[in-house]
Amino acid sequence: MVIVNDLKPGMTYLFEGELYQCIELSLNKTAMRKMVVKAKSKNMRTGTILDNVFTGGDKVETAHVDKKEMSYLYDDGESLVFMDNETYDQISIPAANLKWEVNFLKSNDVVNITSYNGEVLGVILPDKMNLRVTECEPAVKGNTATSASKNATLETGWTLRVPLFIQEGELIEISTADGKYSGRAKE
């Protein structure tokens, strides 16, 4: 058990039967009232973000979430299959739970799988990933007063805007937080 005043961003806790990860904490104390603790938290099972409001001194149960490095193998249509690099055990995660992550995964990518008491919660992608451009619009000269960009499709099927100098077949770096172009990747 931990007092809610001591929660820190990144900590996981159980509240009303749900598993949450603290994103942000704000403490508000006025003269005539008990402290109000607002914990902006992410539900680890559903991915929704909400504010849990507590009174100062309330306690929540801490939860230990395990992280394990695994390799992405393939998509079987209904789920994504990952393999433990040490034991070669395979697990399947429903594709519906990984709608965002699937845009950046390709075979043999190593990612962290999070779990709580044997229940698989999801995938933690690296901050940036290198992907190859498979389709790209031709660069058009002209309106380049501002930062000009064009559409490009990556090997995973993700479509994004890239600068005009990017060519088909090039390896680029993508931010997995927002899916935007980050820069050219080193081959």
C-alpha cells in the first residue's frame, strides 16, 4: 500500500479493481479543506486516460507490472504473435488490443511486453523506429515558401507526410508516439 500523496509518474497501482499507471499528479491544499490529490492515470487494460481524485492520506495498492523483451513474429489475422528470445515460448495478443502498435511493427522487431499476474497488458514500442519507404509521391517544385512535404507509405502500411527530398526505398526514422517523420535513418 502507498499513500496517494507519494504517487509518482510511472508508478502502477490498483484502484476500484482496475490497474492504473500514474501519468501526472497534482496536490491541492486549501486552508479550510483536506488536501485533494488528482492523479491523471492511464487504465493499463483499456488504455483510457482519466483523473482519479483522492483525499490526502488515502491509500492505494501498488501493482508490479512485469516487462519482458520479446520478438514480433507475425500477424495471423486475429492476433499478433511474439516470441520470448530466451525460452522460445510464443504468446498471442489480440490485434484489437494493438491497433496503434501494429502500424510500426515488422518481423523480428524486439519490443517490451508488459504483463500483470500473467495477464498480458500490451506492447511498449521504442520511442523511434526505422522503417523503409515503399511508396512515395514525386517531389513537385513550386510552393516551397513553407516546409513542403508529400505523402509516403511505409513497409508496414503506415502513411505519413515526409519532406520532399525523401525517395522511395529510403530508410527513415519515425516517432512511435505520434507516427510522424523524425529524420533519415542510418543504413
